[in-house]
Amino acid sequence: MAEPTQLPPVSPQLPDPAATPADQPRYSLRAKIGGVLSILIPVVIWLSPFQIEPTAKHALAITTFMIIAWITEPLDHAVTGLIGCYLYWALGVVRFPVAFNGFAEDTTWFLFGAILFGMVATKTGLARRIAYLVMLTVGNSYSRLLLGLIISDFLLTFVVPSAIARVVIMAAIALGLLEAFQLGKGSNVGRGMFIILTYTANIFDKMIIAGAASITARGLIEKVGEVEVLYSYWFLAYLPCSLLTILAAWRLTVWLYPPEKENLPGGAEFLRSELKKMGRWTPMEKKALAIMLIALGLWLTDFIHHRTPSLIGIGIGLLALLPPVGLLNVEDLKRINYLPVFFVASAISMGNVLVTTKALDVLTNVMFAWMTPLVTNVYSSTLVLYWTAFVYHIFLASEISMLGTSIPLLMQFARTHDLNPLSLGMVWTFAAGGKIFVYQSGVMVVGYSYGYFETKDMFKVGAWLTVVESIILLFLVPFYWPLIGIR
């Protein structure tokens, strides 16, 4: 695949993590077949003689249209979601406030606040400065630079809550490092850097409520599972996993991709020169850092004040738009891609309609009935949930689609069988981070588009880390989570 021509190091408009991959034809054979099936199958369900309530049956028909269209992508995910919400209302399945309920949910606006956050970090240059400072601190050998890239990726998750945007930022840095190494495509150094910065950008979004996928999952767990989901508890619950993943990803990459050159020519001087090019800390960077530290402090103490992450995120995002602060302006707001926001809103609306019409009960009985005999203890439950979600995600390329269509069913299953909705939802959401194919995420496609790693690299690294994460969960869920109040 051809190398893109000088991708910008930062981008004020965060890409849509649920968008159709750029290297996939918009009207592929899959999309054409999906377009036909997304009409025929719902019509069959609508007219079928199934012995269930008509309202539930009609809700299932429209939901089937949304799910098939999300899987096969004949339309943009957001457009499909809007059509589905409209059909719920227009065909009399539910009234307007229920059909479009997701647009009034705080989860939707949490994503909007997260997008504003990412714009601030990228526009001011704060994200790149943090990454260079981390790598300068960690070291300048190939092994240390890999560790620096992974740690930077993790830290940037707090200030750039879009995995795709982080890949673009980190890729610009990696390209500079490769130039200094005097190595290019096909080198182990290039493969190692690009595969791991891409994969960890994707998985860190599930350990912190940051990306669209985890934000969507949080909203559905609260809405359908009827439990409070705190940003601080989620972060604390996965903190040991985050640290272990950083170490595992680092050592795995060093082992799989031994370097042609061990040390960076010029050493730390290269990193210092890059920071020197950026100049001293600008007033804009200082302001951006200040408001982000305020937001992070409020998020991590939400177990005390119980203010929702969305309230804090939107508040800080709007603060950045005020003229005295001046970090963002109206033109920045106009450049935002609002389709991810619409997509999340429609996914939440779908879950609400399924609950209201009792169609969720029907789906739960079909999808999760086989799991009941296997969910006998915390160990089997963890493994069954993790690997079921992993396999399910193979068939739904978008992790937001995967979580949006399955979390409501999982929450109903948890409540029916007297299980903890929070712990089940967190395991299921985390499993969405496990990937072995490029098509499974727009994040992977963006990283792959640079041409430094191949699909076999994705499969190899993804398979190893997916197994590692499942082993970590086996210790985390039964032993650590109860200590912090998650049972």
C-alpha cells in the first residue's frame, strides 16, 4: 500500500472511528448485498407470524435493518442510525421521545466533549510535546523508544480521546525516528513501531472511558443495566491491566521485531532538536494543560462529587471556546465531524426502544441462552464473556456497532440471572479491544495505511496480546476488582 504524502502531525478535526475504512470501496459487493438484505430480512420479520407482541416484533424488524446495515456498511453508520430512529417513530413503534432518546442522553454529549478535548490537545501542539518529553525521559535505544511510544500513547489517551487521532500524532513522531534511524518500510524497527503504536492506541481506549466505543458502552451499561459507571472506578479497575499491557506489548514487540540498529543515531540530541523546533511552551499549551488537568482531576474524583464525566467534559470543552480562554473558536467547531455523535445517539436510542417494547427480552433469550450453563463461577464467566465478545467482534467490523448492538442484551442477561451488570459490561467492552484483522477497526486501517506493517503482523501481534489480556483478566476480575468494590 502506498505511503500517504506527509500526513499532518495534528488534525483539528478528529476522524470518525466508526467510518467506513478508506481503502474499502464505498459500494463493495458486501455493501450491495448488505443493502438488499437490510431491507428484505426486516420486511420478512415485520410480516412474519411469530407469536410475540406486534410492537416488539416491529421493533425487532427495524433493529435488524440497523444491525445488518452496520455490519455490511451500505450507508454511513450515523445515517443508518438516524434512519432507524426515524422508522421507530414514523411507523408507530414508539413515540418520538423514545425513538430519539439517545440524543438527550449525557453519553452522546460526553463524546462531543471528548472531541473538543482532542481538538485542544492537537491544535495547541500539547500532545506532540508530551510524547517527545516522555521518550526523552525513557531513553533513545530502539527498545526504550518503543517503550516511550507506548507510554506516550497511554498518557495521550487522557487528552486526545480518539485512537485515530493519536495514531496520526504518534505516526508523525515515528516517521521522524525512522528517518533518524535511516530505516524505512520492511525494517523491523518500522514494523515494530507502527504495529504497536496502532494496536495500543486501540486497546487503551477500552481501559479508560475515552474513545467513542467505551463512551457508548458506559452509557448503555448505565441506561439498560441501571448501575452507576464512574470514570474513576473504570480507570482504577483497569490500571493494573494498563501497566501490565504496556510491559507485555513492549517486550512482545522487541521479541518479535529485533532491530537492525539498536541505538538511535544522534541519541537524545535528535529528540531535543525536535522539542527545540517546537520552541518554548506557548501560552496556548499552558492553558490547554491547565484545563485538562482540571478535567482529569474532576474525573478521577467523581466517586466523591458524583458529577457525570459528560458534565465535566462538555463544561471544559465549552470553556475552551470562550474568548478569554481562546483555545478553540467557532471555525474549529464548524470543522467537527458530528457523525460519530449521531451514531452513538442512535445506538443508545436503539437500546432504549428495545427495552421499552420488550423486544430485548426476545433477543436476550436467543443470543445468550447457550451461555447460562457456562456462567457458573467468576473464572468461567470471565473467559466465556471475553472470548464470546472477541468472536462476535470478528463479524461486526465496527466496535461501536458491536457494543451498541450487544450491550443492551448483555445487561438484560445480567439482570435476569442476578449477575453484576457493571462487571459483565466492563469485561465485554474490554474484549472489543482484542483484534486480529485490520478491517475490525478504523484505527487499524489508519495505522496500516502508512505501509510499515502487513496483515500478518496484525494477526501475529493481535493474537498474542488477545491471549495475554484474557490471562490478565483472569487475575484481575476475581481478585482485584472485589477489593475496589466491583463484584
